[in-house]
Amino acid sequence: MKVYQAINKVQAALAKTGISKDHRNQQGAGYNFRGIDDVYNVVSPLLAEHGLCILPRMLARICEERLSKNGGALFYVTVEAEFDMVSSEDGSKHTIKTFGEAMDSGDKATNKAMSAAYKYACFQAFAIPTEGDNDADAKTHEVAPKVKSLRHTPTDEVVNIDPKRATTLQLAASLAVAKFKKDDQLGAYEEVSGITDADEKLYLWQLLKSESALRAFIKKHAAELRETEGAPA
């Protein structure tokens, strides 16, 4: 499989030079960083030279509207992405998966999140030499504190979910819906079956309130498992 030879050749070239942190965050954090353009400018010629293609595929996207410290709107986007690394010589490929997160006050949050996913996919796949701590974007957003609350119908029970867990649950729900629509019913169930906390299950169920067929399958499959494996209710 030529794809691994191509990846190794790109790694070897990048091992000599790396990608330096030539930009600096000017909004209080004061750290140096490498932007997506730096990655493209260094990696793209090497991909062409060694016959390696990187083909992106977005699997899921979660978008939350948040408030900045000054009361303005911020859009917080998380994407799950896969990148096929394909050899142009024999068509062999290797797929890697990363996540990208970004905030923006306009319409660029998704673009930034996709760029972040690509950037760190390259850093990790090619073992690009780095200096200092993990990178962040050029812009630092100050976000107002947020408590995630959800009113559950019909019991009107209020569920408080930690924002980080809420993002994880939203991603799980999104993946479950995507797989269910592709007729991968068991795959959809597996995306949500590991959630055992009562409040988190209630929150997830509400996220799926418009997916009645999926909820019906989850309930039916869970019941079947309990019957066959003696799992607790």
C-alpha cells in the first residue's frame, strides 16, 4: 500500500523544518500560534510532490449560540471530521478522524471549526514538530457563564447539564440520527447506549424528540437486550 510510503515521505520532509509559530494572539492571551494558511503553505507542496491527497468528510456538526461577555452573540461550533489520505499511485488510503471547535460572532464559526480539524489532523498524522503548548485560534472570545437547562415534556422536570457534557450529548444525538437515516440502526443505538446517567439520558431523549422512529427503535432494542441478556431496566 503506497499510501503509507507517501505519508512517511511527507513526515520526513516536515521533520526537517516543522511549522513555526509566526503569529501572535493580540487579544489578551498573548500566545504564538500557527494558522491554517501556514499549514496549507507548507503541507500542500509536499502532498503534490509525494502523490498524496487529503480528502475531507464532515460527519457531524453541532452549533450552540452563546453570549459574549459584552452580551453579543457567539456561535460555538463543533465538527467531527474524517480525512481520507489517498495515494495517487495505487489508490490505497488511510482514514483519520479529528474534531474541530471554533467560535465566531458572525458566519465563520463552521469554517473555522473545519480548518481546526484539518490543521490538527495534519499535525498528528505527519508528526509535525511543534514548540510550546497546544495551539489555539488567533481570536480569544470571552464567554458569559452558562447553565444548560431543558424543560422536559410532559413532566416539566428541569434538567441541568454541564455545558461540556451537553456538547458531547448533542454530538452523540447528531451521530445517532445520521446513522439511523442511513439504515444503520444498530450503529445509531451504539452512539447513545453508553449514556447511563439519568439526567443525561433525559436530556438526550429530549434532543431526539423530533426523531420518533429513532426513539421507538432505541426503546425496542433496549427492551430486547434486557430480555435476552438480563440487563437491568
